[in-house]
Amino acid sequence: MRVRAPFDPGSLVVIAITLVLFVWALFEKGLTHDLLLEAGVFMVSVKLIIMSYKSSQMAATIDAKLDDIAAELKKGGERGGRAGAVPTERR
């Protein structure tokens, strides 16, 4: 399995744009009630990016496990048996 970067380039662009817009809004609005709204939007963006990253990690883990299962099944097929096969009920 190859080593992956923590964030893809698209996520890094979204993080940078969101941060720039947040800082711009901070200077434009000042420390007012609107700052809470801007902080909330920033936090939602960060949360979505983190969820996307965790989802891609989970997908990579599942993919690796499926590759392991496929390799085991292939080894079992080469030996002529059904290694690890679960017997099914007959009616």
C-alpha cells in the first residue's frame, strides 16, 4: 500500500480559500456579532474537510482488507479447496 498525503490538493485549496475569506471578514467586520457567524462558517468548512479525509482513510482501509480477502480466496482456489468457506444449509 502506498503512503498518502494527509490532504489532497483540492482540500488544501478549500482550506486556504476559507482561511483567507475568514481573515478578510475578520478585518472587514471587526470584533462584532457577525464574527460568530463567520467563525461558524469556518468551523463547518473545516469539519467537512476533516470528515472527507477520514472517509478517504476508511475507504483505503476497506480496500486493503478486500485485497487481502481476494488474495486468500485466490490461494484457496489454487489449492483446489474452499479454504474458509462457510457451509450453507440445504433445504
